[in-house]
Amino acid sequence: MVRDPGPAPRVPVAVRRARTPAELVALVDSGNAWQRDFAAALVVRDDDPARRRAEVGQLTSLVRSSARPEARLQSLWILEALHALDDGLLVAALGDAHPRVREQAVQLAERRDTPTVIERAALLAADPDPKVCLQLALACGEWSGQAAADALAAVARRFPDDPLVRTAVTSSALGHFEPFAAAVAQSEPAVQAAYHEPLVRMTAGRRDRAVLATLLAAAVGAPADRRIAALDELLSAMHRLGTDPWRILADGVGPEPPLATALGQLDLELARLAKVAEDPASPDDTRLAAARLLASTAAFEPRGLALLSRWLVPQVDPARQAAALDALGRSSAADVP
């Protein structure tokens, strides 16, 4: 039996003719992707020390001066493969004029723990290109420190409606949990709504009293016209996960006083909302929202369910009846009306 190895791989003519390191690296600056890839492979496989030093110098020059962004990008990765990409050159690449080069430079930077690289990369949270910010959100999960935490929060604030960015930010948030939660708690309502569910999931999984205290304090301290909605987002998410703040206070991890203080404020607010929900002089939408919120808390659930059931009469607008039914349907209590 004779094995047929198949056709010999074709090599671009320009690559076959290249003899010196300068000629080979010059092909990385080609507009022909086929030539660039073959030249890159040959450079990486070249194990002659003298040629390697010359190639590294030529590639460094390409990163700094090539007019082709694809050549600058490929040169960065070749240098990384050769373990010859220094921090100074990487910092320069993070400020490249082309967004795809900056994006790839962030991906390379996530492998570093050098403060100067991380701090320069963190500035790209304000980059005009969304893909650069997406890559930065992913990279922040590999870094520690305040610069990375601030950059992650900045990206979260800029793109609350982008599902890819939200996923990237959430995947990196656990490494910066407390500062990230504090930043979200002080952000616009759209940002809070985007990250409340994942933050609550992580808080519940960690039984983290400190972060829960931060989230609760922000919700209780929200402006009056936003407070019920902020509390409902937080407490309803916890209710769906089968937990509540009082349980985490009892068996959670971390200092008790901040959470105990926040729960004291929450109890006062819920008691006030119970009166609002029963006050016929209050606007109907506010009364219904207050009743829905009460029904999602263990301490006030029976009272909230009773208040919601009052909306299920023919004289009430069908939309409000539907909202009350939805809140009743979310309850797992045995005596739901």
C-alpha cells in the first residue's frame, strides 16, 4: 500500500524568495493575508538566535510604524508567540489609531499583571468602539485592583442594553464584587435594572451580607418616585431565588451591622408602604405597586396578598387586575386567594 500524501502545500513565491530576517518580516507588512500568514509561521518557527533577535527588532518597528493595521496586529501576536512583546510596546498598541488593534492589544494585556499595562488598558472603558469595550470587560476578570474595578463599572454604565457586554461584565464581576456592586447601586436606573438580577444571584450564592447591605441601602435611599420600583426589582429577584434579606442576615457571611442597619431602614419603608397601599386617597398605581412589593417580602407577604386580592373585583380596570394577578401568581404561599 502506498500512501498518497496529497498535493504539496503551496508557498507564496515572495515567501520562498525571502532569505534574510528583514525580507521575511517585510512580508508581514504585506497586503496579502496569505503571504502574511506564511511569513508569520516561518518567523515563529525560526530558532536561530541571531535571526530571532533581528526579527524581533523588525517586528517591533512594524508595530510602531506600519501603515497597515492588520500588519501591526499580526506583529503583536508574533512577538507574543516569541515571548518578546514588552510592556512598553503593548502600552503603545493600546493607544493605536485602529480599533481592531486596540481590541487585540487588550486581549494581550489581559495576560499581564503589570500596573502600567492594566491602568492604560482601563482607560479604554471610554473607547468609542464597542468591541474594544467588550474585550476590556472580559479582560477585567483577569485583573485585580481598583483600576480594573472602575473600568468594569464604567463599561457597565455605558452599555446597559447590550446583552453581549452585560454577559462579559457579569462574567468579570465576581473578581470585583464589592466595588462593582457599590458602583451599580449608585448608577442610573437602567444600569441597576440590567445588573440587579446577576448581582442578587451572586449575593445569594455567596450569602454576602456586605454587598446586600449596599444594594438595599441604595434601593431604600432612591428618589421617592423611583423607590418602590428599585425595591421591587431587588426584593422580587431575591424572592424568585427563594431567599430574602432577613435570611441572609441570619445565616450569611460577613459583618452583620451594615445589613442590620439597612434592614431596619427597609422595615420602616415597608411599614410606610403598607399604609400607602391601604390609603384610598393615594394614587391607584402607587397603591398597587406598594401591595406588589409587600407581597414579595416574607415579613409582609400575607398583608400584601390580602391587599392584592382587593383589586380583583369587576369595578377595577382590567390592566390593574392583571398586574395584581401576576403578583399573586408569583407567590408560593399556600393561602394565595
